Amino acid sequence: MITDIPPGLFGIRYNVPVERQATKPIQIPVDLIVRPFKKQVNKQIVLIEAKSAGDYANVNKRRKEETQKMNQLKREYGDGINYLLFLCGYFDAGYLGYEASEGIDWVWEHRIDDLTYIGL
């Protein structure tokens, strides 16, 4: 269970188990999972999805996938999950606005120090 990860540990390309009603459990792939030493206000686990885009067209095709993934993770693990995107490349205001409206935050590759705001 991901909530059992000791503080200070992380995993790369981690499959997070999620129960589904009426079907067998599924594994949701996450690029990086971190249990910070210091927990942010009621957030215990940080899940980071790395996204890279060479143009604006492709990112809008995938934005609903992140929302669905985050909703499944929140249903399973509650508000102790901090799900965010690590963005590299071209992401327009439409994409960013959609993700923000769904409660998904992001960090830009050129502002990696922003991860300190969530205790990393």
C-alpha cells in the first residue's frame, strides 16, 4: 500500500493499486511517488506525472486522462494524495486552465525549485 511508504523514500515508474467496483483491481502507473520527510498540510504522498509536449495539439488530447487518473487515486487514497504534473515543453492556457479547474497542479521543468513548496 502506498500509504505505508516510510518518510524520505521514493519510487520511479510505480504502479499504484486501485480497487474498482464490480471488476478486479487495476494498477495506475505513476512516474514518481515520494513520501516527503515533512508532510504538507494533510498531504502524505506526492505523485508526479511527467508530461512533455512538442506542440500544443497533442496535450489537449490527453488532459482528460490525467483527470481520470487523479480522480481514481483520490477515491482510493483520499486527500492524503498530492497529484501534480511535471511539465516540459508546450502547454497552452487552455490545457493549464482545464487541469487547474480539475484540481491538478503543475511544476515547470525550468522551475523545479517550486517542488520545495510541497516539501520536496
